[in-house]
Amino acid sequence: MKVVVTGAAGFIGSNIVKGLNERGIKDIIAVDDLTQGDKFRNLVDLHIADYVDRGSFYSLFSKGHFGKVEAVFHEGACSDTMEQDGKYMLNNNYTLSCELFTACQLQKTRLLYASSAATYGGSKTFKEAPEYENPLNVYGYSKLLFDQHMRYVLGNKLENAKTQVVGFRYFNVYGPREQHKGRMASVAYHQFNQFKSEGRVKLFGEYGGYAPGEQMRDFVFVDDVTAVNLWFFDHPDKSGIYNLGSGRAQPFNDVASAVVNALRELTPDNHVRAAKALSLAEMVAQGLIEYIPFPDALRGKYQCHTEADLTELRNAGCEHRFHSVQKGVASYIKALATPIE
């Protein structure tokens, strides 16, 4: 069985390759752009059949160059929410995706692609319906535009596709293999590095009616994202656009507490090693968590609460149970703190 993973050297793409490998699937064509060379590290311990530069892949695929391909996991995109070049963003996230979709339908290849919770933007309801879609940046718009194209071409019913088409609206994903993402890496990753260098974690103070550190996000562990992708891979009769979050909003305080407690447990110094997990109040009292004034630049542009509505996912039959922040972050911190051989 041959599959393609675009963005294969990226965060979610490399985790999907890992998940496929764990099933014994190695006939994988990895597609990416390694201009940022250090991304190669995400592929070193994985098994692939071929690597193709993204600059040539789409044209070759549309011509049937790779023969019969069972499915494409399309994770390749510009995911920088701060990118202001709309032409660049739409070419990467919309135009190439449309070309890929057309080629997949002609070749009867299944398409499982990355959408984003950024399609909801300023909405207070996170349900897969047009009335709740209100992106706040061109990244979110590029993802919404492709979702809309899918709805238009398929008459608002992705199940009308000749072969499976599934879009996943990822919420705040964290986990291993994101180290190359820089400022776009997860909160947990940045807090890990901050605590290692400064001995404390900084969080935003009171804002938007929320107490310090109590602004909330739907944080989802990358292992769960991979598992849901592979569930749909196992169910080729299921098509649609689905939220992919934990379904549970948790405050930034929970992430920080999980990071601090995990690192204290792993610290070899006896005077720091934790006899027990500290409470949030104890962390604040000891200066391990510090609150800073909310930045003026973010006022009016910041989502204080996101939470995936999983109704459609459950209706499709996917009953995957997601990690809590406490369990997922603890697992992630252990992985970050373990030296790579």
C-alpha cells in the first residue's frame, strides 16, 4: 500500500509517518521543502520509500507519476498565523490544495487534509458550520477557503466525493517533533525552554474577564491527532470536515503547572526534586509561575477561549479518547528532556 504524506518533515506530518510506520507501512512518499534544513531530524528515525521536493511533487502527482497511491495525508502548508503575504499564503494553502484534490479524485486517491480551528477566528462557537466561521488572519482564511471549495465542488456534502475526502480542523496541537517551528511552536514547548533557562514560567495576567493564566484553549496532544487521522484512514467510507481537538478547554495555568511538575520530577538535583506535585498556588508562591501584564498589542485580537465541538466527530463513529493536558504535557516533557541518541 503506497501513501503520500505532504509536510512529512513537519510537526504533524512526521508524526503521521511515525504512526504509519508503527502499523508496518513503509511505502511512503515523503513530500516537503527542506530549505530549513534542520527539519531533516524529524525523518531520521522514520522509514520512507522516497522523498520528493514539494516544488516538483504536485505537477508529477497530477500526471500520475507515482502510480497507484492509496491515500494522501496533506499536512503541507504555511502555518505561520503572523504571515501577512496573502498571495503567498493562498498559493501554498489554497491553490496547491485544489490541484491536489482534483488529481486525487481523478486517480481515486483518498485525501485526508489539514484544515484549522483558525477558520473560526472570532467566533464563540466552534462547530463545523458556515455561520460560525470568522477567520481573523489570512492563514485562517486560506484554510477556510479550501474547506469552502470542498463544500462547493461536492454540493456541501463531502460524502459525494468519488473517493474519501476528510478535512481536520486542528486546535492547539502540542507534542514531539515541533522543535523547528520557532515562535509557532506550542505553549508547552516554549514553557519547557523558559523554565529550563529561567527557572520559571511566565503567563499573561488578567484579561477579558479571565483571572491571571485562566484564558483557555483546546490543547490537543499530537498522538491523538495521529490516532484520529489513522481512524479515518481505516474507515474509507467516512468523509467530511471535522474538528480535531480534545473537546475540553483548559487554562494556560494547567499547561504551566504540568510543565513545572514534570520538570521538577525529572530534575536530578536533590534540593529541587519534587517529593510531590505542587499546586498552582504553591508554584506562584515559590516564583515558579509568574504573571505579566497582558500586552497592549494583543488587546482585541486575542481569543480567550476555544473548545472543539466534537459532535460531528462522534457522529461519524470515532470514539477516540483524548489526553488531558496533565497527562499529555507530562508525556511530552519527558520526551523533550530525554536526550536523543
